[in-house]
Amino acid sequence: MTLRELYELAAPRHGVVDAKLAARVEVRRAGLRRRAASEDWPEPYPGAWVLPGFAVTPAARATAAAASVGGEVALTGLTALAYLDLRALRGVGFDAVSRRLLTAQDIQRELDLRGRFPGRRDLRTLVRDLTGDGSESGFEFDARDRLTARGLPPLPDQPELATGQVHRRLDIAYEGDVGIDCHSLRHHASPTDLESDAVRDNEIASLDRWLLLRLTFRMFHLRWAPFEAQLRQCLAARGALPS
């Protein structure tokens, strides 16, 4: 088996290999199956394996599902995404959009053409997420998880700030008085919400102490790298960057 060539072909597919892909480097199905079994390759779906060194991510699972249930037909029809739960579906969907492989209009067009099928409701939710700010209550928790995984663990509690007669609570906070406000369309869409949010931010700014960054749902998925760079810069300026 020409393993190096197989890795090169599988890399753009999140490390997923199946018999059809292996045939391009003259590896037969039986040989691929024996190698996968002997080296204990992960097999998220029958007949589709993740090569050693690649993580079994939601994107890898989606690719493996597509290969398992019909390859290009499944990918074109988006039905392979029905194998994912909503959280994983969001990850795959936003990743595909950021790579310009998919648009919300592509998904909506597919929904318009098809009748009922498993996962339809979640795909409709994904379209709303891609075209709006789409946040749910779990957004803040997802942000905390990612920040911790990136070596930027926030304070465990949400500090309350006394601004006159009102106490304002920060979503995410760090030492050095650096905070993050997780913005969602659900809670910031109406004119009243927008005005209330502006009053809150002005009150915090008037304390002349806290440095507050805003993180939207779309920024979380599509513009994370520049947001993380700004956060690190702010933490470093306040002497609070984790070592």
C-alpha cells in the first residue's frame, strides 16, 4: 500500500479514506480493510476509516457518513448531514461556509426541492444560524469551552459590576478586568434590546476600568482567529495573558 499517497488524497477529506479513494492509488478494498483492522483505524461508518494521525472530528464523521451512504450523491443532497446532532451540524456547516464550499442558499435550495427526510429540522435551523446571528443559550458555554481549549481559560464566575443603582453581569471575564459579551440576535434584535444593550455598555465604559470585547455567533464560527488575536492583545496589555 502506498500509504503516503493515500494520506495526500485523504488530507482534504479530514483524513477519511474509503475503497473508492483507495482505488485511485491501486489499493483494493480487501487490502484496505485488512490494513485498517490490523492497525485499528477508527471506522465512524461502515467502509469509511479515519487515518492514524487525524482526529475523528464532526467534519470527519460527516465525510465518513457521506462516503458510507453513497459518496457524491449523498454530499450533493446534503442528506449525510442528517447523521450529525445539531451542535456537530453547526460546526460542519460553518466550516464549509468559511471555506466557500457551501452557502446558506445552497442548503435552502435543497430544502425547497426535497420533502420530508431525517435531519430536515436541524438543516432549517442551520440556515437560520448562517443568515442571522442564530445564537442559543449554549453559545456562551461553547465560547468558554473553546477559550479553555485554546489556553485562555476565563474566570469561573460571572462578576457583577456596580454601575450606579444597577448591577451588570459580564458573560465571560478575565483577570486584568477584561471581559467578553456574547451577543446573539435573539437577545439583541429589537430596537428596545439594542438601546438597552447600548446603555449597559456605556455604564460599563463609564467605570473606566473594564475592557469589554463583543463576540457574536458568526464571529465565533467564521472570524475566530482575529477575535482570539484581539483578546490575547488585550490580556497582554493588562498583564493578564495566561502563561
